[in-house]
Amino acid sequence: MKLKKNILFSLIISILMLAVPQTTQAEIYVSANSAVLMEQKSGRVLYEKDAYTKRRIASITKIMTAILAIESGNLDKKVTISENAVTAEGSSIYLKAGEKISLKDLVYGLMLRSGNDAAVAIAEFVGGSVDGFVYLMNQKAQEIGMNNTHFANPHGLDDHENHYSTAYDMALLTRYAMNNDTYKKIAGTKKYTSNNPSEEWDRIWKNKNRLLTELYDYSTGGKTGYTKRAKRTLVSTAEKDGLELIAVTLNDPDDWDDHINMFESSFKKYQLTRIIEKGKLEDIDNDFYKNKVYIKHGFQYPVASAEKNLIEIEYKLATIKKEWKKNKRKVPDTVGQVQVYFDHKIVDTIPIYYKHSNKQSKSFFEYFKQMFIAINGVGSDG
């Protein structure tokens, strides 16, 4: 009898467990000392682990080197390789002193094969010298908001003590770089051929990023890194169903699996949700502004199903002036802003524009058109 009760109790528990909705979201765990996962469009951090601690970053430094080279606007120009570039330590694309190669090819060699010789050549060409280029690197870092970063070289080698960044800052840099179509194309290239007129063979470079070349179908690019002091560092990007993600790990012995785990867990949990559509604002009750205000771009945000009630939208409109009521043409183009909140924090601010009537200009045109027809005697059928 007791056995039957135990069996019955077990069956009841099993049925109750099946009735409770089970989450498919796996807990994110990474073996890295520092990690961050960021959504590209909004910049929302979906996962972090010690993301603001300053650490050595090795060759993911070259993301900054690449974007500065691209933004120089000189990708098609030829670079004469110096002896200084050729003697750079570590990984190499085997440049020769005195040879001429396009800046574009150097950036491909930098990103796909992590060529330290390419990094020095780029720095000397774009910055006038390595020191000049390092100045540009730190200037750009400040512009982007990389507040816990300092660059001391263009490649990430352990030759300076004051060369460091954080997982969060490197995600900011990658987000910035991925908005550049040329960078995005280079970072997502699996194999590249560089013409080598001084030899009988061309240089063929396969990307070292195994997530892109073999391990992960949704990978869109990234940059690998390693030095003895920094250990393994990795930046990678992925996209699925319109959701674009950036993963960064510093000092991570299991980075390939950790990045896949971060991506897969987040693709299951989050959807890129359209919070507000571009165009005319329908929710405006004020008679003066009603049907007259609009926004030029909408807003999307990565949201889990349990988070949708955390989104709030607030409209801030300018106080209406007396002269505006008398003459609508005096209303400024921008009359307010939409503030989007997530969990009581502002995540975006969108300008609100006033739609000015163009009836007067149209009637003016019609007046001259009709006058022209009357003078020339042109009928409605031509």
C-alpha cells in the first residue's frame, strides 16, 4: 500500500512539473576573466562578467588599427614597407622591406592573419609614425567613449605596460566599427587573395576566426588575439533574425564555446522588438500638434518576453507660443522629443518634427501654371 502511494505521489509530481512552463534558456557561463555581450543597434548589454576591469587585450587591438585605416580614405593608395615594419615580432603576413602594397590589402592581412608587420606599416602610413598613429588611436577611443582604454601600439604586443582596455570598451569599439560597411565586409571575409607582383605567387589569407570559417553559422566577423601575458582574447559578432550581437572575452581558455553559448542563449531569449514606428505620431492629443508631428526614424530594442512591460514611451513637446498660432510658418522644425524608457532608464531620445503645410507654395505654383496656360492658349488636352 505504501509503495502504491509513493508511485501515485511521483506521478502527481511529474504531471505538475509538465504543467509548469519550462524555460529553454540556458544559464550563461563563461570561463573568461572578463566578458560582455552587447546588442549592436541599441548598445544594450545582455550579459557581463567583470566587464569594466582593465586588462591586456592582445591583437583585438587591431580593430582600432583597421577602422582608422579605413576612415583615412586612402585604402587604394600604395604603402612602401619599412624595415621597422618587417622586423615586428609575432604573427606576420611576411612583408618585405621596400615592397609596395595597397593599404586595403594591409588591412585584410591585419584582420584575417593578424599581421603585426601590417599593423606597423599601417601605423606609419596613416599616422606618419607609430607614435603619431597611437595618438590617433587614443583620440578615437575618447570619441567613442572608451573611458577605460589606453593604446600604446597598433598591434597589441606586450611591449608596453600602459596598453589596456576592458571587455565593455572593446564592445563599444566593435559596435562603432561594425557601422562601417567596409570594416564589416573585411571582418566577415573568410579568405582573401592579395596580388603579389614581386613573386610568382599571390598571397592567400584565410581568416583565423574559426567561428566565422567553420564553427558557427550565424557568425559575421570578429578578431582573435593572443599574447603570453594577455592570454586568449576574442571579439566576435553574430546575427540571427535581425538581432545583431557583439561578444568580447578577455583571458578565456575556452573562447570559441563561450561565444557560441552567449550567442545561442541570447538568440533564444531576446527578440529585436519595434518600440515605436517612424512617421506620424498617432498618440498626440494636443489640438495644435495633432496630425502635425512625426519622427524620422523608429526605435527597436532587444527585449525578452518577460520584459515587455518595462518599456515606457514619453512625449515631450515644446510649449506653444502665441505667434505660432497666428502664423504656423513660425513653428520650428523640431518641436520636442520622444523619450523611450526601459526599466525606468532612458535608452533612446528621438527628435519630434513639425510638418509644415506646403499648400501655399503649391497654390503659388498652380497660379503661375494656370497663367502660363492662359497666355499661351494651351488647352487641357495639350
